[in-house]
Amino acid sequence: MEPYSSAVCRDSMTMKDRFNEDMGIVMATVPELQVLAIEYPEGAWAEHEMLRGVRQLIQRKHPILWVTFAFQVYLDIRHIHKEDIAFAYDDLIDGAQAIRHSINKTLTFRREAGIGDVTKKTDQILKGALDFIDRWTVQDVVADARRKRISDRASQTPKHYLLQRDPLWCGLLLYNLRMIAYDHAIAVGGELVSMSILPLAHLYNRLQQSQLLKRRWTDMDSLIEWQESAHIFAGSLPRSPRDCANHMALTMGLPLRTFARNRRSVAIQCSPANVRKLKAQVPVHYGFKHRYCDRSGRVNFTPGEVEKIVAKSPDVAALNKINDIRHPVNGLVSTLRAETPELMFDYFKLHTICWDMMRRLESELGPRVSEWSDTTHTEIELPSFVISLMTEPAVVNPLPGKESEVLKDAGRIMDELLRAKGTAVNREGSRLVVDSARRKHHRRTGDVPSFLNE
């Protein structure tokens, strides 16, 4: 990487020295951008203005003023952050590894659970996402493109030469990968993910209302907050046993007559197609998805359009009309930061935790639930077991001041699992942040403060 010395102040350099330094930085980058622009004539994923500008320079063959501005922004970033631009590459690789690990664990879990036939289509989409992640973060797309056009192998560049020098591209690629993971968890795998999370959200609430839990389920609390209680519970938070059963029926796509007192004794069948789906809750991130993830080519965002995108976020107050371009940009930064915890929340991990919890509940309590114990069931029917448990007559209509023993045991089982996994998703997110801080501190000082090792 082009050498920087933190001890050297750029202001003390002569104009000629600064020009030479700028030229060295730019000329180390332009050939890589040129190769990438030729390889992807219709636009690359997570493309920024430097790459788009180089492509248009190649195609138009005459100077373009705004490309100069794009490179000046890049130079400013390099001059301000100096050696610290390496952190962007580290964050990209760490983020990609975390997403890859989560998707791989989900695929392995589904295969071992024996529900592969039900999820075959979505699993193929997840495998495609893994291929995409590997293509842009494990392989070296620029080096591969260069080898197609240059036969001289005498001078080999380091792996990810451009990525390590381009924090803008690293950040946009990481945004791209996080949007892919979020999309797949919410939309592509949403049916089965919803089938595991929503029944346990309702059981968790039922146990809380009866004060049968000693612990809070921090990860589920986060999900309910982001997804909104009214959506998860199909209205206001249910509190009575009967309301808990009725609201679960609505959420799981079952008619209310399912729980009528005089209904026929028929096993409850929960269909993925009828389950209420989780919702995407990062509207500001989605405002730029078509530009950086879908290669739409849209580049002419006006300040007014940015303000409209920012206004979609419920977490940020409406922007005041101020004739200052920095105002909508600052609002955009604030909303993106507010949405980041939801974007990084690992729905796949919570999905597998919930499925394991349903297994444990069914294994211990299945024989005691009347509408469940009469027949043999498959793994994919586990969500229906939670519904059967919550609609057990003694659970729906408990004696005054006395809860059913089967529900008490459900609370005991959930408490035991929450002790180990109740904060697993949020803890993993915190670990990524701490690991990043530890690495950055070590890069700067060669030492890691004790509080980062805790």
C-alpha cells in the first residue's frame, strides 16, 4: 500500500510533493478500476462514482468534470484516514464471514432437521447468496479480470489490491451483503423463519403474562420492538389466556373457530403460506438498494429525494427545511445508524434457536398435549405443536388463580434454554463490534486495552 506516515503533516509539504503524492495514490487505483469497468460494462455491484466515472471515460473518450470531484473525495478520505483505510477492508471481510457463517449454519440445520424438501427452493437461493459473497470477498474479481487481458505474470499484485485501497467500495459492498442477508432472512426464507419465531413470540408473551418466566428473552424483545408489537400479535398485546390463543390464531393464519369450545377434535395444521410474515424494517437502507444492489443505474438523487427517503424512518424526527446541503446528509447518516442494529440482527440465528426450543418443548411436553399425542408428527409440524400447547383446554381456561402444570413446565423449559441462548443474537452482534474495536486498537498501538478483552 502507498506509504503514509502519521507523523508527516500534509500541510508542511510543498505543492509539488502533495501533487506527487496524489498522483501516486490515483495511479495505483485507476488501472484496477479500468479493469473492473471493462469486465462489467453494464455496471458492477456496489459501484461508486469513481468506478462509474472511469467506465464513462472509457466509453465517451473525453473528460468528464464530475469524475474529478469523485476522485477528490477519494483523495480526501485517503489523506484524512491514512493507514486507517485498512479498517474498511477488515470490516468487509469480517462482515462477509459472519453472514456466510450464519447462512451455512442455517442450511446445515435445515438439512439435519429433515425439512430440506420443504425448503429446497429457498435453500437454493441461499446457496446462490453464498456464491455471491465468495465471489466478491473470497475470490479476487479484479485479479481474475486482469488475468483475462494481461498475459504477463511477472508482476503479481497482492490479493484484493483494490479493495484494500478503496474504503468506499468496501463499505458499499458490505452494505450490499448485509442487504442480501436481511432480504433472504425476511423475504426469501420468511415463511419458515416466521413459522419458528412467531409461535414462540406468542408463547413467550403467554408465559410472561402468567409470570411463569424468571428471565427476559432479550433477542425476542428486540425482534418484537423492531417488528412492532401490533404486527407480531395481530393487534394490541394479548394478556388473557383466551386473547393469547385468539391472537396467535390470527398471526398463524388460522380461523378463530379453530379454538371454539365446541369444535371438532381435529389436529391443528399450520401452513407456511398462511403465516403472517416478518416485515422489512429498514426503509432508508431500502431507499438505495436499487442503486447499489440491483444495478439500476440511478445516480441523480436530489436533496429533496434524500429527505423523502429519510422521512420513511419512524425513528428520526422530520427534517426542518434548511437551505443547507449538509442538513439532509446529516439526517441520512443518523437514520442509517438508527437502522443498522436491525439490519445486522441475525434472523437466521434466532430462527434456529426457536426451532431447537420447539423441539425441546415437543419432546418433553408432547405426550401431555391432548390434540398432539394421538398421532405421529413430522419435524415441519413443530409450529403446530406450540399452537396445540397454547390451546390446550387447561391452558386456555385455567382455574382461577392456578395455571396448568403443562404451561408451568413450558416456562421451566424456556427459562433453561434462555439461560444459554436468550441473548445469543445480540451478543454475536456485540462481539463483531468489540472484535472490530480490538483489531483497530491493535493496528494503531500494537496493544489491546484490557476492557476489550473482557
